[in-house]
Amino acid sequence: MSVGSLTTQQTYVYSTPNIERGPRSRSVLDGYAHDQSLLFDGDDVWLVYGGGSIDLRRLRRHDDGTLGWDGPATRLVEDANVDQTSGLHAEGAHAYKIGDYYYVFMIEWPSGGVRQEVLWRSPSLTPQSAGGAWEGRVVLSQGVTVGGRPGTGVAQGGVVQTYDGQWYAMLFQDEGPLGRSPQLVGVTWDDDRWPDFHSQSASARGGARTAGDGAAVVASDDVDNLRERAGYWNTTNADFLTESAENAWNGSNLGPQWQ
């Protein structure tokens, strides 16, 4: 997995030979790669990233198992926005090699519109500036109505194929104070190998809008606590710390919504 930090202006990659047992190593890459995605293509490992554009940079493996940059970045797509003149530029890259194409899924937010899932694809990693055949299109532009309120648009995520051969996209919709609700969207592929997002096939119908026990995700924040004042750690001497009542069950009835 990889993550970029605006605070440190560095990018971090965490890897392991065994995802269940580890051990895990951390690779520190100089420079912040915005909303990056790892792309695995045979023995090659790349980072794909960018805001308003799509950049590509190869990684190489050191003898100690960590990763480092292998050469400079290459700009694959100069303007990653699709049919958009103003608003949030395309970002949030999720890159894959599927069949004969490289796919980069992104999000954009046109002024006055809803968030959209956009997709760029090409049969090679050749940049546009060098003749690369990159094509971009909007693949989903739809919000999910919640409580009678029109949604702000389902977007920003990637695709996954399940063991039975079915494809899905894991996206989100911003619900304001509730946060970003996960949205599972069914995906099929047309004869030209473009994905078709079926936004009513999964959680867009409401299936993801419940907590683990079936309770509604939206709930009151009026928590039922005992009336006595909460306890606390009552000494500054670590050798004499005593556990207060606040660290045990004190009558709170927090539902699964607050996980």
C-alpha cells in the first residue's frame, strides 16, 4: 500500500511478503505524490498520481526489500479533466492493467454539478506527448438520494473482480456531517472493453446505509451516560497510575454507527 503526506512532503510505501503475517517494511520516497496508486505490470512497479493530470513514475527494489524511485516522472495525460472547464480537477487515481489496457479511474467535480467518476485508458504507458493513445470519458455521473435529499455524486474509487468473476467498483458519496458513505457499484464490460457502472445494483439502493446490526447509519449523538462525573487518570506519576471508572463500562450506549 502507499500513502502521501502533505505534512512531510514525502510518499510512503508499505510492503510485505505475507499480507497476513508480515513482516512489513516501509519505503520513504522523496516528494509528495498526490492521491497516488500503485500499478503492478509484470515485474514492473509504478506509482500513478496527479491532480488535473496523470503522472507516472517507476519504482525499483533495493537489496533490503525497500522501494525507491527509478528515474524521473513521466506525464501520461496533460489534462485529465473530461468535459469540464471549471471545478475540482480530476484526481484520486486508481490504476490497473486489465486485459489489453491500462486504466486510470479518477474523480472530478464540475462547477454546479455532481461528483463524477472518470476513466482514462490506453493500450500502452506511452505519454500523450509521445503519441500515446489515451482516451478519457465520464463513466458515472449520478448521486444517490438520501432522506429525500439529492446526492452529491458517487465517485472516487477503483474496481475489483470477485472470485466468481463479477466486477464491482468501491466508491463514495459525501453526506456532509455524516461523512463519506461507501457505495458498492456493479460493473460490466462492453464489447470495446469500457466499463459500465450500474449504480442501482448494489448499495446505491440503500444496502450500505445500515450499521452492522441493521440500524440506520444516521443516528442521534445524544449518548446515554451515567450522571456521575467521569473519572480520569489522577496522578502525574506513571508508577502510581490508577484506572478510573471512565476506562470501564459506565452506562454508555454507543451504537455501531459510532465505530
